[in-house]
Amino acid sequence: MIEHTGISLREEHKQAILENAPMCSSMELLVDNYLESFSPSMDMFSSLACKYEMSFHCLEMNLGGCDDLALPYLKNLKKYCDEIDPYLISDHLSFCRMSGHEHFDLVPIKYTERELIRIAERIDQVQNLLKRPIGLENISRYVAYNEQDMSEIQFLKNLQRMTSCEVLLDVNNLLVSAFNLDEDLDLVLEDLNGLRVKQIHMAGHTSYHDCKIDHHGSMVSLEVLTLFGKVLDVVGRVPSIIEWDQNIPTLEELLNAAQALESYLISAEPRKLENEEAIKIQSKPPLMSEETATNNPEYSLFKSAIVNSKERAKIYPYLKPELRLKHEKGIEIYFRNYIMTAVDNLSTLFERTYLQLGKENFQYFVREYVLSQYESFTELKSLEHGFPSFLEQREELQSTPWIAFLASVELLWNNCDLSSSEGYCFELGFDLMSLWKNPETEISEIDGLHRQFYLGPDENREQVMIVEK
Ligand SMILES: [Fe+2]
């Protein structure tokens, strides 16, 4: 039995976990993925909660952002928390959205006195709404601001003092940020004294040129494991979770990775500051979001700086230039992550188009698409709508028009609403059904035979179907 380590649930393992209940202590859920359908999600959550300590992890709270907090989202989260009562619900000390535009990434905030007051106020609001403390996670950072009054860990300690929030310490993120931004890991470890840590994240990272990128796609490295041991010496034994989002391993491999942490945890002292009451101080009155946005101009510059190379120079005066990862390179990492997120998202939604185009071509077109239209992408889901017509207009695809048609059909398929849609009838000049069943089928030309298709609900409105009429 793995007593102190848990895993973060991924769709690929869900069935096996529900059926076989592998022996580990806790299960972290990316709860944002389940918020749309309360009853089926709750059935799954409840059966997991019988066997595991449950924690919820979120990406959408936007705690460091300047936009108003998303109250409908938070109220929805509360329903899940009330039902399951997870031992921790966490999100990141960062912002992911600005003026309604998502960054597809976790962007660092400035660690200043002013930001401390503003963010403590937001945390207070969230905790009051959820009626429970939330956990704040340190992120992987690729740039640092010139304006800074304290370190990230000191900022977290102050937040803890002001709001009684919990901390989720990601050891891999500590190492990645320290390496990229010339932070001294011994000083980081010293800073951890007095930090009350409720949960630890462990994950793999990758090297990219001369920096490290947090990608959650490999084994935890030896240097992160070594740092883990040193972190436990300071904070004591803390329930730890393995995160693995890319190149998903088998469940057995994942559990082996969790098992590898156990020896560190078993030999650690019990958790420090377990029962210490946080001293809650009165936060100052909230600052209006418009005012804070004007006071954080660099936050507003971030998205165009990431995606539009001509705009990049505008953010440089706000960033430290000469770290190991120079500020231009740091912004490029956010750009890389932005594209990778877009590719991940679109390759899932346009699975058949992806297979027909092949990985490299698909990545190329997504990159071009994002570069040409990024201003219209307010959120990840807005990416999909313009993609088929973008492909249709591409010069390179004029001789293979079925690729854009296939993407259009996939868009209809993804958005067909069983309850209200009457379905779609359309005509195409190629054998769509063969391509639909085997997307790697090679098509050499539109054969000119006109075929009629129907895409829409089946008779019982139970599932979407596509047929040649
Ligand atoms: Fe993490």
C-alpha cells in the first residue's frame, strides 16, 4: 500500500481505477473537467471518495488576475466541494486570463506589497464563497518582473498569514523556476521555514535549449527527487501527488512513480506546523479591478507579447533581462506553450483531420492559424470554430480540399446538440465515410461523384450519427 502518495486522475486510467481500485492513498481530480455534468461526475467522485482521500485541483480561479472573479464558476465548484468535502481544493498563484482573454498558461504575478493586498482580498472572497480554505500552488516561471518586493515563497507565507489559505508546494516547479531565473535553491529551502504545506506535487520536466520546461510528461528527475528530500526535511511529511499529463504512462508505471516517493515520505518527520493556527489579519478594502489593471500594465501586455512578435518589445522594460533565461527567450517559452496547448486542444477536437494531415503538418497549420487570428481567441473553446475555414483558405491545401471538408464535418460533429439539433444534410464529392472510419486513408483526388450525407441525432436522440444517404 502506498500510504502517503497519490496520483492525479487522468481519463486514460479512469476505468481501471474504478474497477480495480489500486492501492494508493489519495486521488487528485482536475475538477474543472467535470463541472458540466453534475450527476455523472458525482457518481464517479463518490465511488472514488469511498476508497481514496480526495483533493480537487483547478486552473480557472484566476486568483492573480485583475478581472472580476468568475462567480458562476466558483458557485459550481462549491456544489462539488459540499458533496465530496475534499481535503484540499487548490489553484495557482498566477493569472490565466486578462480582460476576458485566456493565456492558455499560468502567468506569474508581481511579488509586491501592493499585489499581496489585492490577491489576499481575492483569496478571502473565494474562501468565503467556498466556505473552506483553498490551497495556493507555486508555478513554473520563465520570466521575472523588475518590480518585486519579496520572493514567491515569502509571498505565499504572507498570503497564508493574511488569509489562512493553504499551500500546495510543487517541488518540480521550485526547481524549474530556480534554474531558469537564477534563484538560489538553498535560499528557497530556507524560505520554506514557516510555510504550512498541505500537499506536495511532483512531476517531470524537460530541457529545452538552455532552460527547463515544466511539461509533466516524464519520470520525476533525480534532481527533483533530491530536492524533494530536502523539502521534506523543512516542511515534514506531507501528502504528495504525482502529476503526469503528457505522454501518459500505464497505470502501473504511474503507481511505480508514486511508490518511488514513499521511501522519502516514510523517513520524513511528521508534518510541521500541522496544528498551527494561522493569524488572520484584516485585508484592506478591495481595489477596483480597473484600477489594478492600470497599475499592472505588464499583465495587460502579456497576451499580445506572447503571440505577436512585433508587440513583444513592449513588455521587456517590465522584465528582468539578463537571467539565465533571458526575457526574450522567456516570452518565447510562453509562446511555445501557447501553441502546444492549441495543438493539443485542436488535435483532440479534429482527431480525423489531424490523422489525415499528419502531426507535423497539423502543428504547422495550427501555428499559422493562431498567429493570424489570436486576437479572436478569448478562450480555449473559441479556437475550434474558425479552424475549418482557415484550412479551406490555405493555398497549400487547395489541391486536397477534402481536408478542410473533413474538418468542417468534425466541427459539426463536435457541436451537434442531441436535444435540439435537427441535424445537417450536405453533399460532398469524395468518399467521406471511408475517410471517417479510417482517417489515415489516402485520398488522391475529389472523384466528382456527388454523395449526400446526414449528420445529426439518431432516431432516439441518444447519439450523433453520420450516414451516406
Ligand atoms: Fe503542480
